[in-house]
Amino acid sequence: MTLTDKIVKNIIIRLIKSQDYRIEIVNLINAEFLQFAIDFFKKIVSAKLNSEDITIDWYKKTFMDVNLSTDDIAINAGLNKKTISNMYGSATRSIVIEAANEHFDSLYKSIQSLVEMEKEIELTLTIKLKNVSVDLNVSESLIVINTLAVKRSQLRGGLWSTAGKSVEKYLMLTLCKLYNVDDKYYDASHFVKDRGKKVDREIDFYLLNNGNEYLCEVKLMGKGNPESADAIIARDSNIFVADTLSQQNKNQCDKLGVSWVALRDKDGFRRFELALKRFKVPYVKYDGNLSNDLPKILNNLF
């Protein structure tokens, strides 16, 4: 799952302009989820119309077919592969299929028990596609609703995680371009596991000068997140760039001798100049117009 270039650009623009970037990811989650829901409903209409026996077996036969991808099988059963991996210690195809079938059977039994206890509740989900209409009974409707809920949860977790990883490199490159830092003074090629370091973690971005490397850590985190100190301590960072930092986070960085940039502060991106000055990286003071300059920089980067 990847973010589109347009979304990455929009996130970076909002970050550097001290605006909340999260709406971009929320909009993407909504778009992805709504498209999934529409496609899922279309498949339901087709599957139920083609079913000889109108029982819950039509759903299991179609939406948990072993020929589907393991992601689809898991989601359609009301699980996701990460949960299966945590439960079974693996997410191989055979394990996913076994876990999905067990969970679906258990889910259906729970729904049946609920329906028996709540007999006064009537629920019919009607899906119309052009001139074709199908009705789902209460049990079928609850299974579909559960599947949609699991899918949205999967999208939410995946896209929030992907956002940070997709934006980090280009955010640092954009900051360097704003201050006209020559590319010989930074290195953005270390997005791999570096086993030469004390800890085996992904390296984000380096500023360079006179043979020295200054590690830049990027975290698009919320205010007061304790992960901040952990990250900069574990990776021996020199510069810490974040969306939001609490005063405690800032104090931690100061105590550790780490230059910090809190982008949500008013004109927060300008603290990057202090880091450049501290580590004697040549730059040109920025006095331009962000609305004009950011689109040009990002179009060149992408």
C-alpha cells in the first residue's frame, strides 16, 4: 500500500506551513474505504444472484475462496493478516486460510446467537445495482458490516504507518532545497538497514560536512508522544524533526544536545536553519514565499 505522490506533496506542504497534515490521510482513508465498499457491494450482488442455495454458504463460498489473495480471504472473514500473524506466529497462506475459516465459523455462530436473543430486531440490507436488487437478512448484514469495519481498520493502520515512511525523505529534501543546501552536503540514500551501527534500524537522512555525518530523525507524531526520546536516544540522532513536540520533548532534546524542529510551531521549519548553522552546513537564508516555492521544489523532487 502506497501513498500517491499528490498526497505526499500535500502532506509536506501542510507540514512546512505549520498546518495539520492529518486531514490528507483521513481523506485518503475515506476514499480508499468508500471505493472498497462499493466494489464489495457489487460483488455481493453478483455472488448472491449466482447462488443456488440462499444460505450463508454463498458468502463463504465466494468471499473465502482459496483462490483469492490471503489479504482478501482474511478481511472477508472479519480478520486481517497482522492479527493472524500475531495469533499464530505466521501468516502463510495455509495458516491464513485455516484461521479465516475458523474465525468465520465462530463469528457466524455468535451472530446466530445474538439474532436468537434479539428477536425483536429486524435488519435487512438491500443492495441495488442498476435494475438488480438483493436483500441480505440480519445475519448476512451483520457479517458484511463487520467485514467493512475490519477493512476500514486495516486501511487506517496501514495508511498512517505508510505516511511517515513515505514523507520522511522528501520532507528533509524539501527543507534542504528551501535553504539551498548543495546535494553534496546531505545523503538521502541510507533508507536501508545499516548493520554497521550499534542498533539495526533504518537510517533516515544525513547532513554532511568535513567528513562528518549528522543523523536526522523524522517522526510525524503527536504532542507529548514518549516515543520521541526513545527514538533519538536509540539512534544517537543529531537532529530531530517532528510534526509536534511538547515542551517536555523539547527539553529532552536540549538535554541530549539534539537540535530539534517542531513543524507545527509558528514558522517551525525555520529552526532547521539553526541546525545547519550549528553543524556548519553551508546554506542560504530563506526569505521566499512558501506558497510559490514549495510546489516548484516538490515538482522537481517528484
